[in-house]
Amino acid sequence: MMARISLAGITAAIIALISACDPGTRADGDTTSASPSVSTAGTADAPPASIPPRVTPTFPSSWRFPTGARASFAPKAMIASNSSAATDAGAEILRRGGNAIDAAVAVGFALAVSYPEAGNLGGGGYMVIRKADGTVATLDYREVAPLAATRDMYVDASGTLTGGSVVGHLASGVPGAVAGMTEALRAHGTMALADVLAPAIRLAESGVVVDSALSASLGNAKDLISRFSGGTVWLPNGQAPPVGTVIRQPALARTLRLIAAKGADGFYRGETANSIVAEMRRGKGIITNADLEVYKPKWRDPLRTTYRGYTLLTMPPSSSGGITISETLNILETFDGVPAYGTAAWFHRLASAYQLAFIDRNAKLADPDFVQVPIVELTSKDYARTLASKIRPDSALRTEAVTGATREGTQTTHYSVVDSLGNAVATTTTINELYGSGVFIPGAGIFMNNEMDDFTSQPGTPNLFGLVQGEQNAIAPGKRMLSAMSPTIVLDLAGDVLLVLGSRGGPRIISSTSQVILNVIDHHMTLADAMSAPRIHHQALPDTLRHERDGLTPEVHRALTDTGHRLATYPSPGLVMAVMRVRDGWQGMIDPRSFGKAAGH
Ligand code: DON
């Protein structure tokens, strides 16, 4: 018997097709550099006294990552990011006496230089800050729809989506990254903007050394990049640069110097803004100088929820991440006891909780400046009990069946920073898909986002992440498109920072970030095991439980199928970057499915 859940207003069907392998993922799980700056030996895994001892999980025998791996360890401070050069930029700022916010901003600007597929000035993001004095702040620097945007701008006369939300000049929201990072620094940093920008400027001028991951990423995106002018920088001779090539970015260096001299005005007004607008005009885009001049990041009231005595500090809307994670965890908290990690009972319960939370996510969440978002109700423990009562131990819930096909895209990046004073920063930033809309601004040296695709271009029709969203997330001028980004800080039972984490991967951000949290809290795993454990994903539509290849034992696969779940593998879950407190310091870890560097001092 299957319980039936209807999702109002959704009429199209989704066939679970995942065609695009996350270009950030290496099939061999190789990590470019996760080398610790301090020895990982000895007691580095010992948890702080405020959480229970760690337990080694059992992974399926064919699973590609072993248990017992080691995260990087450092006694005082830690940074984890997708780019070795960006982590080094942050470490340099920490060494020079900067705090975690100074370092995070340095990492963000350096990612814009060294990690063009996702690091950006042409996109937006979210930052969660928890300072040593207990202050919590959440900054929303999500892109907004241009002033000339209209509800149906991606639907043609025959009612068909044009694809304009994905590739080309019309796909971009007004970038928020520079306004966000400069505002975070102004409010909570200690160093001058020019000083935190210095490593990024140096990197842009002296050159980024292409590693195997960057070379492969550029190779995969060659067709898109070549459609616009990004190849002039990133595809020398029209080809992805081989490993070891040094890529200098004088235009980007100039943009960064303008920002260093003028603050956000160096981007939103004058030369840089004019370059963006000129390229928009050339390609029939709609971003104007007025759009850039009025863009403002927003400090939001942090979302604070609890899970089994731990506290989550996370992003409220315009991201759906915090609410959807909180709703999922609240549902799980209503059950007595926790099935062992890896069992069908665990994955069934988890998938069902995601499914219920995503039904709300897809129908009720959007920019709170434009629509009413029932944050208190959705994150209440009472509401979670109502939802949890729909979950039966022996039967899968059924999201209303719909038709249609989806593809899934990639490219976002998360970084976590803690400093020796106890300040912590979790930041996720994106241009949405790999190299955003493909559009490159030659005068500014930046790729533009294709974040407009995160709006509901047409209610009931899936976006590139297969998300079928509702009317409340419809396009309107100045509105922020709903996001799944979930930068999160978890406090332990004593109220001290335990985890600083987040992920990339569209809706898979939510399931991946929360599973690392659950693996640490419920399954008492070390950080490395929590990150290495096979993950699942369910986003209500398509009504499919996604799992990693070899991530379920055959018995568990069969049991979940018998329960009524439609199972499908996915090429990659979200890719998590995390920092966790241990007894004698901090561990940092790059998702073993990804690459980057965790290092500290
Ligand atoms: O904001 C969002 O939810 C998406 N634009 C994030 C895209 C993403 O994570 C792609 N990454 N791999």
C-alpha cells in the first residue's frame, strides 16, 4: 500500500534522467590536494568532550571510499575550499592576523580567479557567520531578476520554454557577489578591502597554474565557453589548456583593483559596470546600469533550529536550504531511535523526510520580500510531527506522478573557515551552472551567471535541476530566485561550533549537507567517514530515490524497492566542504568525490 501525496498545481511529469556528470567529480575520487598542514596522526579524530565517541560505520563492500580515512588537521584554524590557491589566499590572510571573515572574503575573491567554473564576481551567494562572542549573522547576496524581467520571459508564443534562462545573455540575474563580500567585510572583518583582495589580484596578475581538474573542466565546457568570448582567456589556441599552463587575467586583475580602490562601486558603477552593460546590449541581454546601481545584499534573520540538542545556524529564504534541512531533521527527530547507517530502514526514513520537505520547498518557498513564506510553521516541531505521521515503515510515499524530462547541471562552490579566535564562516557561492550562462565580459574578465533558471520559468515544468516549482517563485523584477544553497554552522550540545559546512549540487546541496550532519550527530561518524559515506537524494519530483553507484548493498536495494521506492543512481551527490572541531583543534575535509584543499595552522 502506498500513501498518496498530491502536489497542487503540478501537471508535468519528470522522468529521472541525469545526463550530466558533475564535472567537478573525478571518477577515481582523486583529491587534488587535501594535504594537511599539520600532522593528521595520533588523536586528531578524537571528538570534543561535548559529543559522544565516534563509531566506525560499515560501508557496502564495493563502495569506493574506505572507512577510517583522515581529514586534514590543524590546532587553531582551518579553511576548506575547492581551490588550493583560494585556500592559500585565506591562509595568508589568517597568518597576517585577519579573522575568519577577512579570510573568507579573501577566499571568495581568489576563487573568482582560480576557479572560473564556480568561483565568481558574476554570480551570488550566501554567508553564515558565527563569531566567537556568539553573534550570528546571515548575509543574502543572491542575484536578483533585472528590472526589465517579466514573468514569462522564457516562454515563447506557443507556450514552450525558449532555453533562454540557461545559456546566453538573458540568463543572468544581477550579480550580488561583490556587494556581498564587501558588505561582509565591512560589517565583520578587521582588515582593509585592498589587503584581503591582494592575494586574488596577485593570482590574476601572476597567473593561475592549470591543474588536471581545471584542464578537464575547461575541456568539458569548451563548446559553451567558445560560443562567447571566455575562450580568449581560458581556451588558449581554442583548446582547454594542458596541465601546467599559466593563465594570466589582466582584465580581471583590473576589475579587482577597481574594487580594492572603490569598494563595491568599483564593480557596480563606472568602468566595470559599463563593460557588463555593453556586453548585455551586444547580446540582447537586459541588465542595465540602473540594475547594477541598485543591487544591495541583505542581512537576514538567521534561521536557528535544533536537532537532538544540537543547534543549526543556517540560511533563511531567499535560500530554501535552511528551511528544507530543518524540516527534514525535525521530521527525523520525531522518531524514537535511529536505524543503523546503511540499512534500508535508515534510507527509507531519510528519503521520505526529504520527499516531504521538498514538497513544501518546491511549492511554498521563494523570496520573502515578494511572497509570504511560512518560515515559523515550516520549521516548527509540531508541523514536523504531522508530516512524520505520513511516513509508514513499510511503504514509500508517492509524490503525484507527472511527465517530462530533465537534465541536471552543476557548478557552485562552498568554503568554510574557522580562525584561532573561534569565529566561523560558511559560504556558498554560485554562477549556477558550469561557467554560468557562458557569457564572458571581456572588459571585466568575468563569466556571468545563469541563475535566472532557478526561478519558475513555467509552473509545473522542471528546471535544469529537475525541480518542479510553483507560482510563488515566478520571475519578477528585483526578486531573488529561490536557491538550495545551505551554508550551515552546527553548534554542539555545549553550544560551541562543531561543524562548518555546505555543498554544491543544486537541490543535492540540501541532501548532501544534511547527511554529513546526520552522519556526525546520529551515526557518530568521524568527519572523514561522514563525508565518505554513500549518500541518497530525494526531491519529491521526480519521485525517485537517487543513490550513488555501489552505495547500497543488494539487500538494501531490494528492500527499498519492495517498500515502493523507485530507485535510480545519480552520477554525483552534492559535493561538501566541511570543517569540524575535534578535541585538539580542527579538521577540514574536501568531499572525497571532489577536489580542493583543506589546510590551517
Ligand atoms: O542556488 C541554487 O540552488 C543553484 N543555483 C545552485 C547550483 C549548484 O549548486 C550547481 N552546482 N554544482
